[in-house]
Amino acid sequence: MTKRNILLPILIFFLSLNGLRAGEGMWLPQLLQALNEGDMQTMGMKLTAEQIYSVNQGSLKDAIVHFGGFCTAEVISKEGLILTNHHCGFSAIQEHTTLEDNYLRDGFWATDKKDEKMNPDLFAKFIVRIDDVTDMILKGVKSKMTKEERQSVIDKNIQAAQKAANKESYQDVEIKPFFKGNQYFQFISVSYPDVRLVGAPPSSIGKFGADTDNWEWPRHTGDFSLFRIYSDANGLPAQPNAKNIPLKPKHSLPISLDGVEEGDFSMVFGFPGRTNEYLSASAVEQIMTVTDPARIAIRDKSLKIIDGYMRADEAIKIKYASKFASTANGWKKWIGEVQGLEKTNALGKKRAYEAEFNKRLKTSKKKFPKEYKTLISELDNVYAEMAPYALAANYQSEVTSRNVELLRVAGLMKRLTDAFDNNGAAGFNGFKGRLTGYLEGFYKDYSPMVDQDVFAALMEMYVTNLDAKYVSETVRKATMPHDNDYSKWAASMYKSTKFTDKAAVEKIFSMKPEAAVAAIKEDPAYQLIIDMQSHYNSVVAPTYDKLQTRVEDLMRVYMQAQMDVYTDKKFFPDANSTMRVTYGKIEGYEPRDAVIYKNKTYLDGMVAKYVPGDYEFDLPKKLLELEANKDYGVYSETVNGEQKVPVCFLGSNHTTGGNSGSPAIDASGNLIGLNFDRVWEGTMSDINYDRRICRNIMVDARYILFIIDKYAGAGSLIEEMELVHPKKGK
Ligand code: ARG
Ligand code: ASP
């Protein structure tokens, strides 16, 4: 072979690892300088890493907010105004919604600060500083230690490090593992608990296309809402209080009016929740063939039932809107995920990667730890053994804690009686206090009629689809007195349980602890959950937990091994709800043979989808008028000589759940859009990112401004913002 011939395969391998995957990665902001700055600037970024993340001066990171711990938001005015998704603010909007003041349906706009609405459950968290504390946390950890020994050393070190952390009294410290526990980082943060609702478009805009369009392109959803952070008079965090003042932020993002074009640099900054990019092939196979299909099938059933009721009854629609959306969101994503994993041959690629890993171990001159050699085969074995337990575990959690609401409440009642059994009246009263608040919200959005049907359908699946040994005898025989009919069992259960009725539960709660506990223990739903849980805890959990622990141990070593062996690859840690930066370009893609998706949608395309009165595709009259009169303000762009209002656009930024509400930022640090979703073909990006078809979906900033200004007439909010023309040099 000539030198060229030898180099070529190596080059191709490098390209497949790095070049092709350039859009991949969720990078830690404090490491951008070392790892990504050059790459980002080559792609067109005009900022330095220091302008994105700095400890000493205001930087982009100071405008990025962890919103309630589940979404991202960003500061867009000097008065603490923040922007996030409609679906992130959804529960808050729903909380303030009644049949009379229907903010979900009609939208809500506070053009005067005194009309903004408080949300005691929300908080806005800023990251002050991120430090590598690996050496401190792993001090005293030896490779021979058992998992428990290792964890106990680490826990002690974390406690000590947290105590020693250099921070102000109003700041928080959190230390989290990265790269499967091979590295640790410390986050100093500050959380503001007074976050008020400022604005939300009607759901027909904020949720346009609802579940049919969810996870799909072309998209026309105006998925945004506005909140405001309040602080005490000194700018420090304070509990919700009318005396608080709007936060004066360290940084707020200017908003670009210049729009985006194919190839423009883009960056998404936020708090991605969870990814699994380094799994073994056997783990991916289990997701594709066992766990995803089980979860999909269960939710398929329950969603169909709820959907039927929601379409027929406006009150049920309001009650179930939020729950339905979140259950449907996971369900649809997993369907796309399995398809995407198949289509991109994720399994084949993982196997090839593992074969190459094993080959490098054999042929390398470097000496690697002996245990590396058996990693892949051990992972294969553990996953094979785990499969039936994983199936049972997914059924258990989907049925008892997610989809059947009665069983969820019964589970909470069980915790209440446990509190009594363990800590007497004090324990009981303590937990009862917490439960009362939760149940208040629960019953507001609960329909026993809907839930009863879900119960019947899901209990039947549970008994039919699980191996008999994972289902208790009581449950297997439960329908016998009811003509073997699950609906009849459900009817009898829902007739006799007290837990479906708020007043009945309040009555129990008003009794003395002993009497209340006795009444709860008599309830048939209580007895059912006890039976299901104890069977699970004796037959499934012990083995399942043991195998999962084994996987965690193996993955910690495998993660380090991958970094030791693939020295030509740049690694980023899996998402874990910590602050990350991802970057790519504005670009369309080819979803399938001969089909090309452009990168942007427009308002006329939204109107083309309009179905009057429809539950997903209705549109407000005012918006239709604005479109008919071409009353666009400064928020349109010229397309083939015509004015059009852009709605959504696509980019190759690697995002996941939790990135919703994240700002899309241009080459100079201005807001160009609001991240809210990914495309159908690319929903497997949490497991197998593929640059060719993985795209994130953003609402165009100009559409957001158009809705606030022209649709809602909330010009005072626009006045707070800084609108810029970076492409025109202004
Ligand atoms: N798929 C997006 C995400 O995972 C949007 C979800 C909200 N929309 C919905 N129709 N459920 O959060
Ligand atoms: N829609 C997701 C979110 O809520 C984002 C995604 O999964 O792409 O965070």
C-alpha cells in the first residue's frame, strides 16, 4: 500500500468521527475556549468564548435561565422580562385559567406590571460559576472499591466540598457527576422564586398544530410565552411578594430583526435534560425492542381514551390539556426514536464502533486496564438478563405512576400511611400537609369518568402482556368476580374507592390520624396499589436494581475506556440538566429520498393549514385579518418580491428535552429565535445523533414580536426590548 492508501481509511474514520458529526455536542460553557472556540469561529461566530461565558464580567450566560428546573428561558429586557416556550409556561397559564377567564384559549397579556400573575411553584435560576472539582470529589476513591464504598467516599467529599464552596449566602451550590462519574463539576447558582406570567398567545397560536404537528416539520407553532423575574429592593432573591421589583439583570439579549438564511451560524444555550450518546449496542437494542415499544403501547391506549373525551367536552379538554400534551409528547417521541434508530442503522453503527474499540485495545501499543477487554461482552450479558425486568419495570411505572391517576393517588396515600406507621401522628400530619396542596391541584384537573376507562384498558394490558410471574395473583384474578370483564372491575373499583372524590378525601383528612389511616387502609384502590407494589418489590425490583447498578459500574469504566481508546474524538458529557452550549447552522435537510425540506416556514403556510373550529388547527380571527391585510409591521421579509412573515426555522443544533425555551443566538450574540422542538426523523438524537437529519426547530424572533405587537397590541412590552439590525450593521 502506498502512503496515500494507508492514510485514506484513517482519514475516513476521522471524518466519520469528527467531520460529519460537527453539529453534534452539548458543550460545557466554561470549556468552550479550550474545546470549541476555533471551530465556532470557523463556522462564522464573531464572539469569543469569554463573551459567552465569563466569571468576571457580564456574558451571554448571565441572560440564560433555568426555568422551573424543567425548561430554559432567557432575559430579553433590562426589567427582567424573560422569554420561554408556551408549552413551558403551559401549567402556569393553565393555573390561572378558568372557563370565564380562559387564558389557554384566548391568551393573556399584562401590559401593566400590576396585572402580571404570580406563580408560587416557579423559579428562575442563573448560573454564576462552574468549576471542575473532580480531584476533590474522587480523592480517596480506589479502583478496587465496591460501588457502595466508592459512593460513600464520593458523598462525603461532595458534602465537604459543598460546605467549603466559595459563595454568597443567597447563592446555591450543586455538584454533579459527568461522563458517568469520571468527572465532577460544581455549579454556583442563584434562584429567584418570584416569577410572574406576563404574556401568552392563545393556544391556537402557541400550540398551533398541537399533537399532530408536534415533533414535525414543516411547523407553524408560535410556541412562546413571557414571564418576569422579580427581586427584592437590593436585587436579591425574594419569595413572591407585591413589594418586589423587576430584576435588573446582568445581561439581556438584544433581538435581531434581520432574520436568518441558510448557512448562518447559530448557537443554542440552555439546560438540556438527559441524553444517552455512549450506550452499548445491547442497550440501544433494548430500547428499540423492549422499553420504547412497551411505553408506546401503553400510552397509545390511554391517549386514545382521553382524546375521545377531550374532543367531546370543553371542560375535560381544559382539565386534561396539560397532562395529555405531556403524555403524548413522550409517546410520539419514542415512536420517532425507534424509527430513526432503525433508519440510521444505529445498532449496526454501535456494533462497528464496539468492534473497532475491541480491535484498538488489541493492537494498540498503549497498556490499557485489563477490564476494558471484557466490557462489551459484559454489557451484552447484563442487558440480555435485564430485558424481562426492564419490561416489567416500564409497565409498572407507566401504569401505576403515570397513566392511571387513581393508582397514582393511591400510591401517595400509601406514603401517607407509611409516614404514620414510621413516625406516628407527626409523620402523618407532615406528609398530609404536603399532600393536601398537591391534591388541590389534582382534583381541579381530574375526571373519574375518564380515568376509569383508562384503568380498565391498562389493567388488561398489564395482566395480558406481562409474564404471569411478574403479576400478583390477586391482580391476575381480579376480574373473576366481574365476569372476567375489565370494564366491570373498573366500574366497581371506581364506585367503591373514596380517592376519586375530593370531598371524601377531605373528610378522611379531617379525622384523627389513627381513624384516617384506618379509613385509607380499607380503600380498595389502596389495597390494590399495596398488592401491586409489594409484588413488584419482591419479584422485579431486587434483580432489576442489581442489574442496573451493574450497568452503571460498567458504563463508568466504558466511558473512560472510550475516552482512552478514541483519542482522536472530542467527547462531550451526556446532558444532565446542566448548562450547555450547542452550535450549528441554519439549515434544512432531506428527510427521505427526493424530498428536501427548506429551513423556514411563513404565516401564509400557517393560514393554509387553518381548519375553522378544529381542536388543533383553528386560528384566531385577528391573525387571519392581519394576514389578509398584509398588516405585518416591521416583522416581514421579502420572498420572491413578496412580503411574508417568517414563523419557524430549522438548525443543526444538538438539543434535547429541557432545551425548550432556549435562545437561538446569532454570530454576534443576538436572539434570532426560540428553540422548542426537533424534527421527526431526528428524535433519536438523544441516542444516535446524525448530522444529516437531526434538526432543532425554533420560532423566529420576528414572529414572536409580530404576535406581541400586531396581534396582541402589547407595544409596551416591545419598548422594553432592544431590537437590533446586526446584518445591516446597526
Ligand atoms: N416536542 C416538544 C418538546 O419535547 C414540544 C412539546 C410540547 N407540545 C406538545 N404538543 N405536546 O417539548
Ligand atoms: N420540546 C423539547 C423540550 O421541551 C425540546 C426537544 O426535546 O427537542 O425541551
